[in-house]
Amino acid sequence: MAGGPVFLAVEELPDLFETPEAAEQAVPELYGTGLYELIWRDGWRVTMRYWRPAPPAPVARTGASAAKKPLGHARTPEEARELLGAPAELASEVLPRLYVDHKQLMKRWADVVKNGLGEIVEREGKFAMSLTYWRPMHAPGIAAPLAPIERIELAERVAAPMRGPTPQADLDIGLFEEQATENPNVVLVTEEGDGRFRGSE
């Protein structure tokens, strides 16, 4: 009926009720249908659940690209296929950035959460955004094709020598250790108190 993806929306009705009975009188289907819920927030209020069309979702090969620089937006698989040049599927991916609380996350993602394309999830005691987007569909058992930026990054990693994130620290020489005279990169352990090297006998 909607002609594209939909999501379950929850909306609060404007009226405030003094008692649950008053709410039930105003909303006869309050109980038993699953469409409504009675809540307390500075008075009795009624929320309503309903399906509504989702806005066009970003089209990209990865979640990171969908968040930063999508190829475009589409509401249907056909529209997404035109942008990707391949069959498309709707997917959700948790983005790597973590936020300390909902307020911080909503500063960046409020519109996405409200329109149903984003969901707040908990990760490592913090919060992250799970983003829904169109991506290329691939056969089971076959990895999705890499985006150009991913291919470039992979090539750079292969070409670069393996290095740690920080320079290697100098040797930590303890109280009963000494560097070997023939090779300063080797540390010899001495016996405590006798001044002899192990294996020197």
C-alpha cells in the first residue's frame, strides 16, 4: 500500500486526561487492540502506534558511506538499483562512533531516528547509531564488493611495511640484568648477589 519501506511509528495524542477512565472514554479502543497505550507523564496520556512510509533511505556500499557520502537516496529497490548498477537490499549497520548518552547522539542523528531510518543501540556501555540503507545485494557465501575507497585503503595497507602504532621502546634493563657486550640487543640475567652470569660457569 505504501509502495516502499515502512516503519512502526509511535505518536502521543495531544489530550491530557485526569483519570484512566477519562482516557478510555475518549479512546474506546484503548485496551485490547494493541494500537494504543496509556502512559503517565504529568498526567494520563495516550500513545498510538501505526505504520507509516519511511523516507528515502541512503544508497551506498557501506554503512560509513551511507552516513557520510551516499550515492543518493531511494525508497524502493528499483530506485536503489539504478544508483548502484546492481540489485539492492535494505540493510542495517551499526556505525563505529560511540556517544556517552542519548542527548549527544540525538544532536547528530535526531532526524534519522525520528524518520525511522536510525535506531539507538547500546555498545560497550555507550550508545551508537544503527543506520538503515540500501546496499548491493550479493549471492550467499560471496563477500560484498569493496567500495573504491576500501580498495584504495586495502592496497595502501598491503604496500606499507608492518609497523606498530608507536616506536619500539628502549630495552628495559632491570637491577640484576646487563646487556651482552657482544650484542647490545641481548639482555643477560645475573644471579642476585654473586655477580655472575647464568651459564658463565
